[in-house]
Amino acid sequence: MKKQRRTGRFILLGILLILGILFIPFNPFISYYFWGMAVLAFLLFPLYSRWFYKRTLRKNTERNYDSENSTISFKISDETIESSNKIGHTTMYLKELLSIIELADYFYIQQSKQVYYIIPKKKIADPEGFKSHLLNCSRALQIPYLLELDWKWR
């Protein structure tokens, strides 16, 4: 996504500069206008693209999110994590985890490179107890526990 944003920024800059060059014989004022717009667009494009992608991802999530299956219950023991919802039941062994990541508002439990369990701290009855249990499990099974409380969406 970062590459797409950078590419779009330079394509817009190139189009506006070329239009400015093409209008030099007809009206130099319009050429200056295009060049000024190119500089302005180059400076403001990162703000616009950040807003655009956040809005697009939010709309896509709202459209595809199934609220009927949103409630998931977790049971964590010393050896397994069991999750269940209306559709089914899954058991995951703690020794298979790659890492546990704690952010300011969420816990991320990484099972593989593509599979993460995202657990909001607001939905946990005792977040400190949950954190201490995850820390104990990570020490016992030698799973990396990453503490990134100052991470922010960019």
C-alpha cells in the first residue's frame, strides 16, 4: 500500500508538470498554474491518500463484517487456547504460537505469518490477569512477548 501511495503521488506530479509544459505556447499563466498545482499536490497528496485508504478500509470492513458471528469466547489454559463462536470451535496449542504482541488497546496472538488473533483489551474482564497469564506462558514456552504500547496507525 505504501508503494501504491508513493507511485500515485509521482504520477500526479508528472501529469501536472507535463500539462504545464504543453500549455507554455498557448498561455504561460496556465502553465504556471499547473506547476503550482503540481507542487501543492505533491505536498498534500500524502494527507489525502492516508485519509482515502483509511476511509476505504473502514467502509470495506463495515460492508463485509458479519455481526452475527462477532462474539467469540476464548478459554486459555496452560497448554491451549480454545476459541468458539456460533459457527464452530477451534483449539490451538500454545507451543505452536510464534509471538504475542501487546499494544495499548489490543493483544495480538500470532499463530503463523498470516494468522493473528486480535483481542481488544476493552472486551476482557481482567486485562492485567490476562496479560500476566500470557507473560507466564511466553516465558514457559519461550515465545517472544513484544510490548509495543506506543504503536500508532500511520
